[in-house]
Amino acid sequence: MEKIPLVSLCIFTYNQQDYIEEAIDGAFSQDYDNLEIIISDDNSSDKTWQLIQEKVARYDGKHKIKINRNTPNLGIAAHVNKLYYDLSKGDYIAIAAGDDISLPQRVSKSVSYMVDNKGVVALSTRLIYIDKNSQIAAHHKKHIEQDSIYDLEYFLSPDYNHINGPSRFIDRKLIDAFTPLNKNCPTEDTPMLLRCFLSGKVALLRDELVKYRIHESNVSSEKGLQKMNINFIFVQYDQDIAFAKAEKMITPQIALRLTQKIEEIKRKRLKKKEKQSILQRLKSRLP
């Protein structure tokens, strides 16, 4: 009898008392059987941890539940490291923010696709965008007729578009292939995506399986991006490219092309950040 893969659905949260219960409900609703749900709070100062404990105490479903609270606060990268390397045991890992909602078939459809498509080390799905009141604001802007698979050449191409992180589903082998993220890296999203491309292929499913919440406290909001020290992200990129080259995951020629691509991305990001900073200063001077 073929083994049913264990999946770890990891919710990481910090000061999200207004949304965490919906995120947990989404995890509890999963129709996949061999699932561990890990809910990890990064030492919130609001009622997030209290709500997690109360919600889990009332749960009487089929899934295995683990809860964790970091003391002291670790920050995003170190928190995700703890989930990936210490707390989760799954053959696959689904990551979820404490303000987003996983739809019931998220895990089952992701597992099915990964099992059927060898060489795919990670996947994302299309998103449904919701507002702070959980009302649908928009659907994924990229309409696709069928599931798509991308490789490192796509990342290097001028046509590259970011493949979203909120719905990411990762093979454990990818996690084990790299060391933990640098603790001062301000995001796990894009560094993990680069690691995916360095390790294999990445799929984007046509199904909408995650509700992604848009609000001012998002790390990826304009305000959040403005506060982010992106230099640490690019340090992480450089280290991961060097590691992949040393481990012969990529050739020296590909490593050079990647370095050039990353420099191009950095120039664009810095230019955009400078423009946003100027606009914010101008707005602050308005009567």
C-alpha cells in the first residue's frame, strides 16, 4: 500500500488578533487526512496567542494540532526557520500567514499535483484577494487556463513574474537542501522562491485555493515594503547562489547569469523604493 504523505500546514502569526481565528478555521477545514497543523505565534502583544489557545481547546476534529509561542520575538526569517527545521515533520510543507485563509482543498490538491509531477519542488495556486472585513476585493490578476510549470530559465527571462508566496507548498527535500535563512532577512517569500528555482521546477495551479488578505499591516503593503531593509534580502540571494554553485546544483555560467539578474532586480527595487519615499515626503507636507 502506497504511503500517504504527511503534510505540515504551518500558520505563522504575529499581532493578528482580528484575523487569526479565520486562518485557523481554514486550516481545520482541510479535507486531507494525514495532516499536522502547526500554529506558531511570534510573541504577540495583542490577544493572538489567547485566541489560538481557546480555538485549539475547542477543536475535536481529525487533524493533529501543535501550537507554539516564541519567547522572545524572533522576527519573520527566524520564525519560519523554526517552523521549517524544528517544528514541522511533514514530507510537504504548506505555509500560511495568520491573516490569510486556506480553502478546504488547498492541501489535498497540492499533494496530488506534487505526487503526479516529479521534478516539481514547490507550487503556488491562484489567489482570491480579500479585504480586512473578509470581503472579496479581487481575483488573481493572472488568468491561466491550465496548470503551468516553470524552471530556472523562466526566472532568468525578461518575462518573469513573481509566483506568489501566500499559497506556497514545498517538498521537504528542498528545505533540507539548504541551511536556514539568515535571521536578519526581512522576508521569507522571495528568498524561498529563489531556492525553489535553484532546486527544481515550480508550478502555478489554476485553482484558487487561498484567500489572501490585503490591509495596511501586510509586510508586502506599500508601508511594509518601505520599512523593509532590502539589502539583507539580496545578501541572502547572493549566499544561496554561491551555495548552489558550490553544491553543483547550478553551473558557474548559470550562477553568473543569476547574479546579473539579481543585480537588475536590486536596481529596480531601490529605484522604486526611492520614488515611494519621495512621494511619502511630499504627501506629509500637504496641508
